[in-house]
Amino acid sequence: MFGGKLNPSLLDLKHLNYFDLSFNNFSASPIPSFLGSMKSLTSLNLSNARFVGLIPHQLGNLSNLHYLNLHDYWLEDLYVNNLEWLSGLPLLQHLDMSYVNLSKASDWVQLTNTLPSLFELRLSYCQLRSIPPTPSVNFSSLLTLDLSQNYFENTLIPSWIFGLRNLVSLDLSSNIFQGPIPVDLQNMTSLSHLDLFENQFNSSIPNWLYSFSRFEFLNLADNNLQGTISSAIGNLTYAISIDLSYNELGGKLPRSLGNLCNLREIRLSSNKWSQEISEILESLSRCLSDRLEILDLTNSQLHGPIPMSLENLSSLTNLDFSQNLFSRTLSQNFGQLKNLVSLSFWNNSISGPLPLSLGSLSSLTDLDLSNNLFNGTVPQNFGQLSKLDSLYIDSNMLEGIVSKSHFSNFTSLKTFHACGNRLTLNVSHDWIPPFQLEDLSLRSWNLGPKFPPWLCSQRNLQYLDISNTQISDVIPPSIWNLPSQFNYLNLSHNQINGEIPNNPSILSTSSVIDLSSNQFKGSLPYISSSVIVLDLSHNSFSKSISSFLCFKSNDSKSIGYLNLEKNNLSGKIPDCWMKWNSLVVLNLANNNFSGNFPASIGSLTRLKSLHLYNNKFSGNLPLSLRNCENLVTIDVAENEFVGSIPSWIGHRFSSLMILNLRSNNFHGHIPKELCALTSLQILDLSHNKLSGGIPRCVKNFSAMATKNNSNLDMSFNHSNDYYDETFPLESELLVIKGKTLEYSTILHIVKCIDFSKNSLSGEIPKEMTSLQGLQSLNLSYNLLIGSIPENIGAMGSLESIDFSMNQLFGQIPSSMSSLTFLNHLNLSNNNLTGKIPLSTQLQSFNASGFIGNKLCGLPLSNKCTIDDVNPDNENKGSKHNGGLEVDWFFVSMALGFVVGFWGVCGPLLLNKQWRIMYFKFLDHMGYKLKSLVLL
């Protein structure tokens, strides 16, 4: 960690030829130009020394230099304006300028081409824009070329690279080269190291590639390679490391893999190998039993039980079988793999008890058995794994008691994740663990009722999740004063009580704080500007929000997710939102806030979700809200807002999916501008004082007109070096099917309209029937007239219809019988007439949904008469003879009987020959029927 400035007195070392300052800390210091005067230098290594600024061109005076390493520590700390000074280094053999910003050096190929003695050229992550063509190559002696991580504009590898026939190592990884693997590579027969990782090659692996008998290192990972692996891979007998992971390869792995007796590492993850794991292990065991060190088959769709033959690979240090389809139990003979350092079976379906033999793997540092079906108890001998650094056993079916003996020798443990099991920690009150954890997750354990005092001894904790652990206690003050400070703190779903100390230094570095669903009380705590997620919902915090919101009002807040729902907070909201402009989610629902919402809400231009449900807010919706153009949800239901619904809602919020204005005092017409909200899926304007008609432009609600689900992300994701956490963006109380229900995980597929309990008039627009994705439609308790739209049967997704308490008339459209998903229907208290259409749905509903009309037929008890079936016949027909009405139905029925009877029987009575033939026909048919019965 030497630092400061280099002293020019170094020039007195006239005969110095080797100078190495690598891996020191000269941060904020430029490379001194006087180094260019140390003419005797043959080797200069300034790599990773944290020098900054312009590389001095005086280095070009070091004409005797053979080795120059300027590999930067941080990207862009060092840069050049040009590389012309390289021409003064004719003897240079090794040049490494990786991570130096060379974006201004467009002639980098021509200038490095002037170094005929160059053996090694490393220019990784130099922000080079392209590889220019070169007519002739002078550095034909080049053995190593590394141009990785530059993301060149070139999509094809330039041809001059294939002319470097002496090249032993070629690294072109992390660029965007496309197409098939270039056939010209087969001429580079000296290659022993080829790295094409993270490009966009999309062919199969060519057979000629397997003819490189000198290959020791081959990395083709993270491309779009397809097809199968040829058995010719067995020709790569010198191979030490092969990585074909993250492609689209499939089929069966060839048995010839077992011929690669020098192999130390093989990574085949994230492909589609259609075979049992036993076949692969049998092949690898033939000559690799005491050589293979790393085997990675993550996410490869492998299946079957883990075979006993795994124990033959006794040299394994890293084994990763995560994200496969393995089942059954693990062998008890894992103790044979004595060299294992890392073992992962994450995310399979392995069941049975945890093998006791795992406790004898004394070299193990990382063990991940999470997301499986392991059951039983945790073996006590796990506590003997003294080198274990991280242990993941979360999301299994483990149960029972965990005692201090389970941790007896965990002196190196830093990460312990065991959430989602039914485990109980039973340790004494004065127990002090042998470890110092950084990450701890015991969610859903039984740790209570007292707060675990041993947590106060964990001075390095950065991630702590003890949510839902049956704690009903006050948090010890020492927890708030731990020196490490948390990056993630989750104490939710307990019964923790008391107040949080109002000290700004508490939680000063936390990114995520979730204290929801507890019994905290008092004022809201001050938080630092570094907090990203804060969830204090479902507690008993009280008093005003002013101190919390306006604390350090000149400091910009980083918080993106703020949930204060369901507390006892009250008073007016202060006008202090100006520095909260990173907010994406704001939930103040279910409190006692009152007064106008402040205009500074318009500062929250990133806001996607606004929940003010069930408070006492009054006045108009703030005009400044229209600045929040990214809003997906506006829920201001059950408040005392007044005025007309602002027309700018329809103009400004193109992504709005949920608009809930229920139970306020809005009046006036429904603005036609709302029809511009093409992403809208939930529209609730019920329980207001709206009047006028329903706009015919409702057909423009495109999201409701389709049965497809929304692609909008309804979650808030935050990740850093310690975790990747997703928080729900939305949960919504909706009145559907006559019940108030909370929707969260399936909210994105719900589509409903509720205009109930207003004073809307006019007819139900027939354009509404184009909303074929709508699932719930409630127009009850209005003044609507006219008939139910005849084409309502086209709304095939409808599950709930409520048109009750209106003035609708006419018949129920027969097309309603085709609504096969319908399970709630209320048409009561209208002026509907006629017979209820027959269907498997309508007759199954409660009769109360049809009462208060002039309807007949099931499920009503009154049967239909002819007048009921044809209600329009009333006042029609003859009124002669004293006003008597002729019922033409009975007249036509009698006439039909007479014509039908005499049309058949009359000719038989009058014509004897016809009569004889008719009876013969009947006799013949009788004989045939009799013979069929006898058979």
C-alpha cells in the first residue's frame, strides 16, 4: 500500500533495469514523466498501482525496455491521447495496457505493428472502437493477443488476425463478433488457448475445431452455439479446461469425453443435455477419477438420482449440479470427496435427510443445498466444518431443534441462509457464537419470544433477515448501534414492540429496511439519505409525518420505495417532497391524513405507484400531479376529494393501468379524455356524484379489449452486492362479484370497470361490448335506461355483471347465455321483461339477481306464459267484438292439426289400393324387426 508521489531521486539509480511498483496505492497521482529518463530500464511494471491521468509520452524514451505493464486498476483512471511514443520502444516484447482508456488512439494497430519483437499484446477493456484492417503484419512473432472486453463495432474477426500463425493464445472474449465460428481459425495450428466467450457466434461447433490437438484451454461459453457435441471432442487429449456453458447445445454428451485424461475443468452448464447424470459420470470416471477438479453442470436439464459413481471423482474441488431435475436422495458416501471446496445442489428436487457424510468434508468452504425437498433434522456433525464460509440450506422441509453444537466449529462462517424451514433455535441466553456473520437469514424459524441476544455479538452483520420468527419483544439498543450497519434489515411479521430511537445515525447505510407487520409505535424514525427501500406498514406509528418527511430537507433522498400503510399517522402532509424525487412507490393508505395533498408531489417524476386509499384528504387533486407521467397506479379511493375528474389524467399518463377514485365527492361528467388511457385495466369511479352518460369511446381501452396480459413490470427491484430483492409494486382493494378483496400477485391480469353508485344516465353504449378482455362490469345504482346491449355475449371474459338498481328495460339478450365464465350476475330492480334465456350459467344463479323485474323462467319460481314469452304482443291483435283479442297461436295450432291429420289419413280412407299397400308395408317392417330381435 505504498502511496504518495515518486521522488525524482530515483534517477540516481543509473543502472536500474527492473522496476516493479504493481499493486500499491498511488491514487490521485499521475505516472511521473521522469520515469522516461531511466534509460537503463528493461522492465517496468506499474500495473494496479492506482495511478491516474495521462500516461506520459516520455515513456517512449525507454529504448531498452522489453517489458511494459500499465494494466489499470480502475477503468479510465489512466488514458492516452495517442500511442505514437510506442515507436520509441523497438525492443519491447511484452505490452499490457488493459483497462487503460485508448478510445482516442484510433491508430493502435498501426503503432503496435511497428514493434517487431512483440511477443505479448494485452489490450483488454480499453474502449477500442474497432479493429482496423491491416495490409501487412510486422509482429508475426506474436504469441499472445488479448483484445477482450472491447465490444468492437466489427461483427467479423479481421482477416489479419488469422495470419498470426505463431499465435499460442488468442482472447477475443466479450465482444460482439457474429455468424459462424470463422473457418480461417483452422489455419492457426499453434493455438493452445482460445477464448471466444460472450460473443454472438451462432453455428454448431465445427468438426475441424476438434483437430487442435494442442488445445489446453477452450472457452466458447455464452454464445448462441447449437447442435450436439461431436465424439471428435475426444481428440483434444491435451485439454486442461473446456467451457461450453450458456449456449443452446443439446443431445447426449459423447462418451469420448472420458478420453480427455488431462482435463481439470469442464463447464457445460445452461445447455439442454437429454440424459441421466449417471451416463455422464460413468464416461468421466474412466480416466479422470483422480484428475478432474471442477465439474459444472448447472441448469442442464439433467435428471435421475445422483449415482454412487460420483464418489469416484475423488479429485473434485468444485461440483455444481444446481438448477437441474435431480430427485430421490443423496448418497451417504460423500465423505470420499475429501478435496471438495465448493458443492452446490441448489434448486433441484432432492429429498430425504441431509447426508451425515457431508459433515466429514473438512475442506469445504461453500455448501448450497437450498431449494430442494430435504427433510428431517440438521446433522450435528455439520458443526465440524471449520473451513465453511457460506452455508445455504434455505427453502427445504427441515424441522426440529438446532442447538449450539450444530455451530460448534463454525469459526470461519460468514454467510448462513436457512430460511423457509420449520426449525427452532435452542441456545442459552448467554450463548456467544464462534463465528462473525456478515449475512444471516433465518426467516420462518422459531427464535422467540425473546429477541435473540447473541445477535448483538455479530459485529460484521450487513444482511439480516429474521422475519416471521415469533419474536414478541423490544429490540435491544445495542442492535441499533452495531458497528457494521446493515445493508439489508428485515424484521417484518413479528410482534416486536417499542419505539425506534430517533437517531439519524441509526440505519445510516441501510439500503433496505423492512419493519412491517409489527407493533412499533411512536413517531416515525429519521432515516438517512442512502436508504432505498423503507417498509414500516402495518404498525402503530402515530403523530405527524412532518419531522420524518422534512428531516434534512436540503439533502436529496435515494429512497425509491416508501410504504407507511396502515398506521395511525395523522395531520396534514407537509410540502417537503422536493428532495424525494427518486420515489417509485409511495403508499400512505389506511391512515388518518387530512387536508389538501401538497403541490410538491409534482417533484416525484419517477413515481409509478401512488396509494392514498382510506384517509381524509380533501380538496382537488393537485394539478402538479400531471408531472408524474410514469404513473402506473393512482389509488385515492375513500377520501374526500372534490371537483371534477381532471381531463389531464387521460393526456399525461400513457402507462396508467389502475385508476381508483372510488368513494370521494367527484362530480360532473366522466371526461372523454380518459379513453386515451390505452393501458388501463382497472377503472373504479364508483360511489361519487358523477352524472351524464357513459362515453362511447370506452372502446379505446385497448388493454381491456384484449385477452392478453400486461407486459408492464408491476414490481420494484433493487439489487446490490449483497442481495437481489423484488418488492411488489401493487396490491389493490377491489369490489368484484359483490365482495371487497385484495389483489396482489394476480393483479396484473385483472380487468374491471366499476361506475356504480353515481347518477349516470342514458344508455349502456353498445361500444362497451368490444371490451372482450373485461372480467367485471358494475354499473349498478345509476339512472341508466334503454336495453342491455344485444351483443353483450361478445364479452367472453366476463365473470361478473351488476346492472342492478337502474331503469333498464326490454329482454335479457339471448347472447348472454354464451358467457361461459360468468359466475356473478345481478340484474335486479330494473324494468326487464320476458323469459330468462336458457343456458348452463344463467339458471344456476340465485333468483335474487333477477327480482324487481317482469321476468319469468328459472331460476325464478314463476313460469312463463305465452304473453311472457312474447311480451311485445300486448296491445296487438283484433279489438272487434267488444274488444276481444284473437290469440293466433291457438288458431294456427288447430289449423295445423286438421291439415296434418286429413293430409295423411284422408287418402287412405278414400283409396282402397293405397290402403292395402300401406298395411303390407307395415307387415314387412314388422317381420324385419322380429328377425333382428331373434338374432
